[in-house]
Amino acid sequence: MSDGQTPLLIKRYASRRLYNTETSEYTTLEEVSDIIKSGRDVKIIDKVSGEDLSREYMVRIIVENESRELPVLPLDTLQNMVRSYNEKTLALVPKFLEASYDMLNKSQNQIMENFQNVSDPLKNLKDFQESQKEILSAMFPFMASSPKKENSEKNNPELDELKKQMAEMQKKLDTMG
């Protein structure tokens, strides 16, 4: 759920029409999509049986958006999603997708904070890198103890050059502000 707010309850009638229980009005799938895009969670149930239809309608919204608007999901990603419906990856994929979206949301928030607080971009970059490492370590614990990674960080001239460039950028920013 977003913001800890109670999901908006939408009821689907036998006529297949959707009913917004907060506004006491019929609504369209596009309006439900707009509500979700604004950050509100929704729960869609069948009025008669009480069956939760939320997943079915979320997939419909994605299909409509992918066919109408600028597609978000590349064809390779869609094909990989279809391939993930097998016994080997069925348990892993939902966790991976959830962690990926959590990482995306956290990254977006950090990027916005970094733009607002440009006083120390190198520190912000290091904090961002650390948070990404934590997320990846949680998702793939077997990768966290890789000794190769430690050695590559110690003797990486490209990383040293990037650090030098960031320090120079910081000096320029300090002289501007």
C-alpha cells in the first residue's frame, strides 16, 4: 500500500461496470488507472461474490497502457516475463520484481534529494552506492561475499579517475555557490 492509506474500494457489478464506493459513482478503467497513477491503491471486488479482482484489472490497465501510450516494458522484458512462468523461477521473480521496484522508488527519492542538496555530491553518490549494495546484497546474498569485488574496488583506475572528476566538480560548485 502507498502512504498507509486504505485502498479505494471499487465494486464490479454483474453488468461489468465499475463503481467507486467513495464517490458513489460509476467509474471507468481509465479513471481507475489515473487514481493508481496518482499514488492511491485500489481494491476491486466482485459485488456479488466478494472475489478480489484487483490483479485481473491491474493486468488490464498495463495491457491498455502498453498498447496505447508509450510502452514502458521493452519486448525483451515482456518475453522474459512470459518465460518466468515456470517452476524454476516462479518463487524468485515476484521477489525480484518487488525488490526492483523498491530500489527504483528509493533511487528516485534519493535522486530528488540529491538535486535539492548539491552541497556534497560525492557524499550523496557514496550514500546512493551503499544503499544499492545493501539492496543487491539482500536480494542476492551469495554475491555479497565475493572477494573479487573487494579487489576490483581497491585497484580500479577508472574508479579513481571518477572520484577525481567528482572532487573537481565539487570544487567548481563550491566556487559558484
